[in-house]
Amino acid sequence: MTAKVVGFVLLCGLCGIAETNPAQPINCSQLLTWMVGGVPEQRILRLTQQRGVAFRMNEDVTSALSRAGATPDFIREIEKTHGPDDSDTCSAELTRAATFVAQQRYEEAEPIVRRLLLTTSGNADLHYALGYIHQQAGDLDDAFDAYADAAELNAEFPEIHSGMSYIFSRWNDGQNAVAEARTALSLDPNNAEAYRYLGLALFVNDKYSAALNALHKSLARDPKRADTYYDLGLIQVAENNLQAAAESYRKAIQLNPHLGEAQTSLGAVLRVLGQQGAVAVDQKPKSEAPNPSN
């Protein structure tokens, strides 16, 4: 375990007793930063309902959110939240970064976030967003460092701990992965993404039943999250429950037709099921074989 990992684990031992700061209304730049960081729409909507927003929806804001990958349903819900008349504007740079992330062009989003951090190095949300970009690009060490920087600035943001849980899971460190997911849930017991990462952490620990339970709790809170159905399929394959896995992958694709991993996994499962079906036909007793004269 590196020194930075040790420091992060020690820091997060205090997460559950950290003093809660008064929550401020969410401005457009903060909302866009969360979109850069892959925070699910369902979670962002909960935050806007709890804290309010510091902007009013207009044509420019709607256009920025649309370019950043926001769904029409998400925009309609944001429109129901009334901000002040003297609302702030959406950052053009963050809009570009969120657009690149939505298009999975992480290598183009990263330098934008790094430039913004040069002038706002104390912004925990930007460090978190940078961590997510590295995570999605497969740069796990850099993702960890960015998440750790974010946690030093704001250990009370559950998504940081969910991200750390994912990194630990990828490193096959099941103990720390579970601990980080549970820390996220202690900060927000209704956080669907934290339940998702708890499921993945339990999967790493070969606790399949508990992992499935955690993923179902995640889906109960955010039933439109395609990635969670994909993760459900992974565990069902590990349990050799291929029919259920196929249904999970189909649901993931239905929710996100661009989720290539789900399409690939569904194809692999269907090939295995097809082979099993062929073997089953070959092994039928002769008395059950079709009568060619009929």
C-alpha cells in the first residue's frame, strides 16, 4: 500500500464524524462538474431538490446541459427548480469537458479540467471529476491520486468514496473497497451508486448473494442506471445463472444502446446458451426425438 493510499485510509477514518457544512444552492458550473464526474442524473436531481439551484433555466443553460449529455427528462426536472433572477452563467469550458465525457472522449476532457484546476486548485469537485476521467480511461493510479486530493478537500462527498471503492475493487482490495462504499452510504444512505459499488466490492470478496442484494438496492433507488444492470449480469454469469444474466444485459442495452460492454457480454452469454441448447437436444432420449414422418 502506497503512502498516499495509507493517508487516504487514515483520512477516511474520520469521514463519518466530520462536521457537516451548510449546503449552498448549486450553481451551473458545479452541476456541470458533477456531470463531468459521471454523477448519475438521479443523484444530481436529489441534490438540487435538497439544496436548490443558483440559476434559472433559460435557452443558454438548456443548450449547455443538452450538449453535456443531459437527458430531456433531466432538463425538465431542473426546470421545475426556480433559482434567483440574477442567475449565473454556465462555464463554457466545463460544458466542453462534460460533452467530451458524454462522448467517452476522456483524453480531450482531461486537459480542460487540469487547466481549470490551475486557478481553482481548492475545488474538490474538480479533483473528483479528474479522478473519474482517469478512472474511465483506465488510469487507476492517477484516478486514485485525484480522488485522494478531492477527499482532503471535502471528505463528505459520497461520490468520492464510491470512486475510491471502485479503484480498490479493481485492485482486488476487497476490504478497503467495502469500507469505502460503506463510508459513502453512511454519508448518504439512499445513494444508489454507493450501493452499486458496494455490490462490486462484495463481488470481489466472492460474496455473490450479498453483492446481488446490494445491486438490487441500487436499482430500487435508480432503476434507469444501465451500468448497474451490466454489473448485475457480471455476477449472474459468475453464478452460472446465464438466463438471468442475458436478461440483465438486455435491460442494460435497452437503457443505454451505446453500452458496448453489455452488447459484447450478451453475445457471449447467448453463444453459451445456444451451445447448451444444442447439447441438450443431442442428449434427448430417442423416444423424445422428433418423428420425421410427421
